[in-house]
Amino acid sequence: MTTYKTLYRYTSNGEGIFSAGKRLLPESLVDEAWEARKWMPKPSLPEGEYRFFLTEKGKVQYESTLLKVHQKYLSNIKMEEIDPHTIGEIVYHDEWQVVVKK
């Protein structure tokens, strides 16, 4: 498995940006959001709660695409740098993202 020096997590008012984004996405931005997100694979995961982190490459891509959409309707967006040794067991990863079960 690939080793990561740093991972990144974006939140909106303390909630993960992807959870908040999906829950609060206005109908008028659905097409724009899907277009901005098409670079990121959606992993097939069993039903459950997960936490998503971005790799360095994912962070750069997110900031140039989907962050612009999120900024239109989410507030208090913050980015945290995360030590990958503290996140728990990884259930999925690719070049853009790392996923752990909550």
C-alpha cells in the first residue's frame, strides 16, 4: 500500500465536506457538482459510516474543482492536515482519497 506523509480533511461547520455537500446540495447545482466531481472515483463500500481524506493530489484537484461548487452553498469550510498514522484502518484508497470506517 502507498504511504502518505499527510492527508487532508475538509469540513463545513465540523461535518465532513462530502457528507455536508451531498446533504445540502441545492437542485440548481447538481449538474455542476457532478461535473466538478467526475475526476474522483466513488468506491463501492458496504453500508456504513466512513470518513474520507484527500491525498496531496486529491487536495490539489479538489481545490481547483469541487471546492468552488461547495463554496457556493456551504459555510465555514476548513481544511485540516491529518497524520495518516492516526486515522485507523484504511478500507479503500486510490491516488485521490483514503477512506476509513468510522
